[in-house]
Amino acid sequence: MSIENVGKGLRLWATVCGLILGGLCLAGCRSQVPKHESAKVPSSLTAVSAASSATVKGVVATPDSKSGLVPGMSNNAGPEPEVFRVGDSLTIAFMDTPNVIPPFEGRIKEDGTITLILNQSFKSDGKTRGDLEKDIRARYVPDYFKQMTVTVKQQENTRWFYVNGEVRQPARQIYTSRITVLKAIASAGGFTDFANKKKVKLTRLDGRTQTVNCVKALDNPRLDPEVYPGDTIHVPRRLW
């Protein structure tokens, strides 16, 4: 074999060995990296993601630190409780007292109060059932009784008033909120052409009467009295 051929063989063998050694080194470096290591996400990107998840239609919602509720989100709150009004009929029972106390049955007076046992007066107009029960119990316990349970019930047939005479639609009207004589007449269709607007008669549930000059009441609201459940408004006919 010639010296030239031997040199070529040695150079080829050196190249092959170099390639093998390079491959082994590369494989060793890769084996040092954990197979299941996940890429770390920068903290700034995490903060952006959290903020976007709490954003609805461009409004960032931050939960309250005490309640844990997001402001503006509903807490499934029910409707506001109904309050008592002047003229409402109430039944008030007193229990857990040493002696039997007869229940109170009566209406809220025009001044918004009711008078119960021991001549105690209570503001009732604008109060809810629960608030009135608490007020009554606080007045009697412990000054008069060591213990007392109070229950207040509203009678069902109290929220009506009546408009008759020279109105276009005389009828019983449902009392839904505060209303005056002029508004009550308007709810009955208004005056007829023969109505005597200066001598409208307002009769309270207890029988007291009042004459209302609706012509003057149009210019002076103080002359337009409030109507309560059970009241009757009568519009008389003109004589000419």
C-alpha cells in the first residue's frame, strides 16, 4: 500500500471519530435539561391576565374585601318591604305577657300614629311591619313588662277610596300611594260639565267631613288635602 493511500485512510478515520465524539457531546448536553419543565411566565403577564379576567365590557370589577362581592353585582336582594300608610287597618297582638292583653284593632290616624295600651302612642305611617314591631316592644320592655312578643298584621280590605257624584267615572279606586283630592278626581276621569268644583265634599272614614274648593286648590296645593284609604269624595252638581 502506498504512503499516499495510508494518509487518506488516516484522515477519513479522524473525520469519522470527530463526528462520533461531537454527537455524544450534543446528546449529553440535552440530557441535562428536565423533560417536564414548563416555561416560566413573567409576573407582568400574569398580572395582565388576572386583570382581564375581572373585566366585563370594559369595567374592571374588584371584589369587596369584606363581603367578597363585586360592586354593581346583584346579591339577589328581594323587593323593598311595604310600609304602612295613614288609614291602614292594623291588628296588633301582644303575647308572652303575665296577663292576657286583648289585641288592638284600629286604623292609623291622620297624624300617622296609633295609640295602644297604657296610652302609649306610636308613629306608624312610613314604618314597615318589622320596624313597628321593634318600636312597640322597645317601649314596653323592660319599663312595663319583663317580656313581650309583638306581632303586627295589616288587614286586607283597607286600601280603597271612593269618588262619586259629578265625575266621569265614579267608582271605588285602589289606594296605591299618597294621593290628594284633585288627583283622586283625575283618576276618576275628571269633573263633568255640571260639577260644582267649589264645594267638593271629602268624608273621612270616621265620619268627619271637609269641603274642598278645587278651583282654589289648583293654584294653592295647601288647599288640596290628602286622601286616605276608606275616604269618600263626593262632587255635587251645580244648580245653574
